[in-house]
Amino acid sequence: AAPVVVEMSDDPSAALLVRELARRRRDFAVAVPPDFAVMPAEPAHGGTPHVQGARDFISSGRASDLVLDAPSRAGRSTRIMSAPVRLPGDLGTGEPGGTRLRLLAELRPGAGIGRTWITALPRHQAGPAASLVLLGENTAHAISEMKEGFGLLDFEGRSFPGWHHHKTLVSAAYAYRRLAGASSAGGVRPALPWPRTAPDERLRN
């Protein structure tokens, strides 16, 4: 299954989702608030695990390994720092001290620590995990394009099926445009021939 990628950086209930995804052993990357509580993956022997907010944890120097230095959509490089962590009180997963997770954080030049993320992808997949967290910037750009060019906000009905139908068609149109590409004249160049069979009646309704 594809990893679950969720933006919850301003949602205080992010821990509930992270715990449930970890309990189900799903691969995920969840953007969490700066004060999201974590503790070291390997607590000091004989001591009480020290719980900190995600941003403070990164600032404390515990995240020492640079995972990725990747260009963003804006053309700048994005540095991602990483550290192994556990969730406080997470003792019911069959692993001593709870499930090992990975805390990721963006380091913005001149602006300090940016967004923080929690992922369940293992250490050897830290690069792909860091790439996932950078998708947030692409998502915002995609939503903006769908608003401006595909009528994302133009639905005026009242039913959920109608709303869902509208959003589905807008998403399909945007995906086709992205996959097909635009010609130099501004039109759309089909990547694949149109289907010869009649569309499913349910799609027309």
C-alpha cells in the first residue's frame, strides 16, 4: 500500500492519528505541530525518558544526521534533518518503549527549523521519507492550479454525491493535463488515445 501522507501541522489531535497508523503498522508521513510530544528512541538506562516537543527535540542537537538536500519547487535547496524517536506512553505495540518512528524537520536558511514530520518508514528509507514530506509544497501548488484553471471551487450544489462528482472530475481533468502535457500553443497534447468504448453510465451521472 502507498504511504499515508497527511498535513496536521496545526491540529492538536495529530498524535491520535499517528498512534493509530503506527498500531496498524502502516507506512506514513504526518506533518505535526511544533509541540508534538516525542522522546528519544533509546532512552538513557535507568532514567525517566525525557519528553520534548518535536521542534525542541530537533533544536537540542539530537537530530544529527542530514537526510536530504533536495531542490524544492521554488528552486531553493531544502535540508531535512532526522532523528529516531518514540511516542511517550506508547507501550502497547509489542516493542519495548513503543514503536520506533522517525522525526524529520526542514531547516530553512536564515529561518531556522520549519515544518516537523513523523514517519514510520525505516532508517534505510529516510531518503524516500524526506521526499514525501516535500510533497506538501507540490500539493499547495496543485490545489492553486485546480482553483484557478479547473473550477475546483465552482460547485454550487448541496448534496455530497454531487460535490464528490465535481471534485472527482476536477481532479481527473487536472491529472490528465499534468500527465498529457501542454503543447507550445497552449493546448493539451493527449498522452494516450481516447477510449473507444462508451463511458460507464455511472460516470455520466
